[in-house]
Amino acid sequence: KPRLFSGMQPSADSLQIGNYIGALMQWRGMQDDFDAFFTVVDLHAITVPQDPKELREKTRRTAAQYIAAGIEPDKSTLYVQSQVPAHAELAWILSTITGFGEAGRMTQFKDKSQRYGSDQASVGLFTYPVLMAADILLFQAEAVPVGDDQKQHVELTRNLAERFNARFGETFTVPEPVIPRETARIYDLQEPTSKMSKSAESQAGVLYLLDDVNVTAKKIMRAVTDSEGIVRYDRDEKPGVSNLLAIYSALTGSSVAAIEDEYAGRGYGDFKKGLRDVVVAEFEPVRARALELLDDPAELDRVLSANATRAAEAAEHTLTAVYERVGLLRG
Ligand code: ATP
Ligand code: MG
């Protein structure tokens, strides 16, 4: 089976609906056709400040949500990044073939560093995409399912793989990004021109998987719309309503046009209630299962550690070849 790699940062207590639509739903459907590696990327999370005790908890919570959303740790390899040191080892080597200007063009760094200011933004935040390239290349992944916000990072990964192969000889598989439909980028409900992020400063516009049902309902009913009153998709003129349509469509599988028809002549109130029901029905079982898994952290840790061993074995193969090609001694 072809290899697949993807991951999420344990940067919040709960994942958000963009993670669910842009990543988890895709992952779930790909497990049978790929030898998949799904990682909780804690080394990426520490590129911005994290509280140590909370980080460990968030890591477990993220893993539990993967499983609750349908990732099966017996079928796919579900593990925590820092438990496999090869990620960091390969990232260092790749950083030596990455251009400074090349890394500087990454828009996620520009966005996130603005939040912290240039003195607070770490070098790790700057080299984040190089670590992500290492994650993917370590497993010779052919497919990398990511939300559209990560497309630029996968493009960098492809460039680094090609560069390394050209310089040192065929070593890495050049991966392909697997990006769901254009409508799969989800925006903040209060600020529908910014990407929804689980680590956003304000939680008011973020739909968290583990939110209480009432909280989810309230956030949807309070979502920013516009004064036109027509349920119609128009990203530029109607970012709020378009975002709600995108969520509705992604969760139900109905086309945007069909949903527009369904709500023709009805107001935003009706539409939001419809969406609320869809989201709550989707989240409820996931939330219940995640909380159940978190009730037994020892068992969860055991599963993660067994999976990390499997991942480390797969990674070792690539790392040995890389050390050999680059001219490093390996004991
Ligand atoms: P953070 O705020 O910590 O960056 P995040 O919500 O952006 O968190 P990541 O861990 O960076 O989540 O990304 C996990 C996966 O979710 C990636 O595949 C990413 O492309 C996808 N993703 C994140 N946000 C969205 C979104 N708003 N819409 C669609 N996909 C998304
Ligand atoms: Mg992100």
C-alpha cells in the first residue's frame, strides 16, 4: 500500500471543525487504501509557547479525538511525534538544504509571527515547515492530506525532496498534497475572512469538537452574516454565510446549490438552526467517545507507545539512507 502521512498540533484542548472537515474526515476515508501515519505533532506545537503540564494533556486529548473520529490505531499508525526522534534528526539535515529566503516566504510564519512580534517569534516557528517536510519524507509518503492552509508547506516539502535527490541521489519519494474541495477551508464564525484555528485568541468564532452542545449551538446562532437575508454562496461579498454553507455542505455531502435551494425564501435564523442540528449530530458521538478514552489515560498511553515503536521502525529505514548519502558516520 502507498504511504500516507498527516498530523495535527496539540495546541488546544479540543480540535476545531476545520480540523475535522479539512483533515479527520479525509483521513478516516483513506485508512483502507494507504499505509497511514497519523501523528500528534507536539514538536510543532512548541514553536509557540506552551505550558508543559497542559501540553502533555493536550497531546493525549488530540490523540483521543483522532480515535474518536474514526482513526483506528490497529489499522493506521497513530503516534506522538516527539516519541520518534528521527523527526528531529531529519529536520536538522533538511534545514541545511533549505534557503533562508525560501523559508521566509512561508505565509503561516508571517501570520503567526505577527501575533507574537519578531522578538517573541522563535526560530522554531520559522523552521516549522522544515520539520513538517521531515515528518512527511521520513515515511516516504506519497499522499499528504492537508487543509488548503498547508498547501505551501507541502510544496516546500516537494522542493526539498527533489533538491536532496538531485544533490545526493534518489532517496525520497516526492509527495503529493491531497486537498479537499475549495470549500473545505473553514473560517472563523466571528471573523469569516480569517482561517478558523484551534489556537485562536478568541474562542467565540471557533467550533470545538469537545464543546458542550449548548456552546456549539450558541456559537452557530451568533455567527456573523450580512444584511442581505438570502442564503447564497459568495465568498467575496458574503464571507459569513458562505462559510456556514461550506460547513453545511462538507458535513452533509449535499452540494452548496442544493442547500441554497432548500433555504430559498427562508431567513438566516432557519438556516442557522438547520446547521446547528447538522453540527451537533456530527459532534455528539465523537465527543462522547473522546471523553470515554480520556477516562483511561494509561490505556491510551499504551496504545500510543506501541504505535510509536512501529513508526520508529519505519522511519529508521529512511534515516539510515540519508546519513549514508550525506556522509555522516552511523554507529
Ligand atoms: P493552530 O492554531 O495551532 O495552528 P490549527 O487549527 O490551524 O491549529 P493545525 O494543527 O495547524 O490546526 O492543522 C491540523 C490540520 O487541520 C491540517 O491538515 C490543516 O490543514 C487543517 N486545518 C486547520 N485549520 C483548518 C481550517 N480552518 N479549514 C480546513 N482545514 C484546516
Ligand atoms: Mg495551523
